[in-house]
Amino acid sequence: MLRGKKILLGISGGIAAYKSPELVRQLIAEGAEVRVVATKNALEFVTPVTLQTVSKNKVYFEVFEPINNFNPEHISHSDWGDLLVVAPATANVIGKFAGGIADDALSTLFLAFDKPVFMAPAMNTKMYEHPIVQRNMRQLQAVDVQFIEPAYGELACNTVGKGRMEEPENIVAFLKDYFEEN
């Protein structure tokens, strides 16, 4: 059950970001309130206007934007959200999170967030299977980050393998199961 849940959707810069507006729409249809936090690279694939339209909230992507409420947004978003789901989670953002690097809106939010975190990886199979990416994922799992495994299928690079971001309806089902169990 997602009714009344406050979900932060982190979007990193991969082609799978095109699925993010549909994920927002489905989360809202399940009764959740959604705020989007995006990397600047994510906004090369999907626009803030699209994300704001479907979420009915401002998209947070600029760390040094003038603050109207005198509260740093990565802290206020952290206080607001019940969980953070990063979809798509690129190798870059997985590595940043694992290394504690906080140099954009999404990575600063992650380090300030002390509630459940889920990541839905999306990348080329070779990247996904790279020992460093796998190590970074294990490192994040050790601090209770949960991964929504990528699907096997055709990838943007015209290859077939494991690395497709899971479909929005399956991510929603995963989150619903989490809340039913906890």
C-alpha cells in the first residue's frame, strides 16, 4: 500500500530516465506523493517540465539554487520523504553513493537520507557486471540499500543482456511489497 507515502524519486543520467515520468504517474495512482530529485545528466533525457507536470511538485536538481524557505533542500527533502528510490541508477551514481561523494542534488540527498533507499540499476551489461560496479553495489547493500534487479533484454546500445531498468509497474510492486512487510 502506497497511499499516503512520501516517495523521493531520484533520477540519474541514463537513457532509462525516459521511464521515470511513467513511474511517477504510477506511484501517484497508488496514492503516494512524489518529489523528484534529478542529476543534471538525467535532465538531458527527460525535462523538468515533464517531471513537474506528472509529480505536481518542483524538481530539485540545483544544489546552489536560491533557497526561498531558508532550509537546504537536500535536508528538507530528507526530512519529508519516507523512502528514496533511484530509478534509473547508473554506474556513476552507484559509485558516487558507495564512495560518499556528494557533488550534486541527488548525491547530497542520499548522504542526508536516513530512511530506506532502493536503487534500480540501468546500464550496459558489461558495465553492470564489471567487478567495480558489483563491489559498489555490495558496499551499498552492506548499509541497507536495496537493489531492484535490472531485467534481461534489449539495451539501448543494441545488445541483449542484463541491464534494463525494471519496468515502472514492477518497481511499484516491489515498493508496495516492502511497505506491506514493514
